[in-house]
Amino acid sequence: MARTVEFVVILEDGVRKRHYHRTEKGEVTSFMVQLEAFVECEWKPVIRYDSAHGFAHMDRFDSEGNQKKVPIELSFDSALAYGDWDINVNWEKYVKTFRKQRTKP
């Protein structure tokens, strides 16, 4: 039986983490953990770990919305745990860097 878990964690005003994962028989079959910042009246992705395209990877976004994809050589279970941990520990640094990019001419 498949099970889906989704939730949002508010990290500070204007910063949140969205978490989604789906399991079948206790194994992660798809996932997404995304750090977002509220900018110009909308939520913008800063860092995203996911299983889209059939492989675990991390997308890092710049202030223009461009993304750099970095493959992660881990199982979906491990990549989900790592992405969740990384955002929990480093979100302030990621958001600070993202916001600095937005203030550059």
C-alpha cells in the first residue's frame, strides 16, 4: 500500500521548507524537500532535493530562477534524509546567499 506524507515547516517569516515523500512497502518511491523564500509576492525555490527525472538530485536556484542540477549518488531513502537534514541545518546560509544575489545590480 502506498503512503504519501506532505507538510510545510515555517522556518522564519518569509522562509519555509516544503516536504513531500511517497512510500510503497516502506521504501521511498518519490520525494521532494524544498527551501523557499517569499520574494516579490511569491514563494521562490532556493534549494530543492528531489527524485524527479527518476534519480536523486539537488537543484540550487539563483535569484533569477535559473537552476543548477547536482546528482546525488544515494538511494531515494537516503537522499530524502540527507536533503531534509541539509535544509534543517543550513537554511539560513542558503537564504542569505539567495537574498544577496537579489540585491546585486
